[in-house]
Amino acid sequence: NMIENEYLRLVLSEQEGISRLESTDGTVYIDRALNFLVAQADFGGLQIEQCNGQDLFAVTGKITLGPVTEDASGMSITMHGRFPKMAWNHGANRLDWSIRYTLRHGERGLRMNVMLDWEGQETRIRLKIPAAFPGRDVWHEVPFGIVRRDAYRSRPTAKGEWAVHRFAAIE
């Protein structure tokens, strides 16, 4: 349940999700990220959030860890899960997910490849990684380019989501 390179160490748990991301010198960037993947009842549209009720965390469902794999580029591990039935749509949703975590040799970064197998309505899915990175920049791939944005946070004027195509990078 652990992968590492010369800079970082990631520990995963079937009970906690992301248990810890730390540097090899002991600096902790992520500690017990129980809410790393969240489903919410959403009765809004693409531009307006109307989330009602409490967050449903991925760790409340079933989580399994695949084996650690290592090759010339680095180490990887995949976490698979299934959300429990979602009360707001009478159990009609099905949401399976997998995240492949990779630490490549020579890189000071964690790569995450998130895949969703999702059937249903009235649900918003959020990847929420509580991280302690000083002076961070967040970059997103959007249609026809790349944009720098502040990390998402709840605000009274928040409307909609920020589109992300293939990547988001926190630097």
C-alpha cells in the first residue's frame, strides 16, 4: 500500500483512502484525506451549483488496492472503489471508480489518473485533495489551451464548475 521515489512517499489504505503523502525528509503534504473523492446531490445545472445534503465520501463504499507495480519509469498502485447507493436518487445511480497513483523516478510530483464508470443523474462528483502546499499554482487544461486558476474553495458567489479536460496540476 506504499509507493515512493527519491522525493516522495505515498501511503494508501482501504479504510482511509489517501493515508499520507510526504517528502522523504518527512514534510507532510497530505494527511488522512478521507474525503478525496466525493459524491453530492446536485439539483442545479452545468453553470449553477445547487448541492443539497451531505457529502458522500468514497471511503463509505467498498475500496480495494491493487498490487504495487514497478518498472524503469517508477512505481504505481491502483485503488478501486464503488460508492454506496445514493439516497437522493433512490439508489438509481451506480458509481465505480479507480485512481492510478504514480511516482516517477526523478519527478517531484504525484500523478493521479482518475477513471469513473458512472450511471445516473442528479449527482456531482468532486476530487477534493486537502493539501498543504505553500505558494501553490493550479493549472488546468481547458478547451484550446491551459489556464492558471486559484484552487477551488466555497464562496457565496461560486457558480458552476471549472472545466478540466485531461489534467490539473498543483505546483
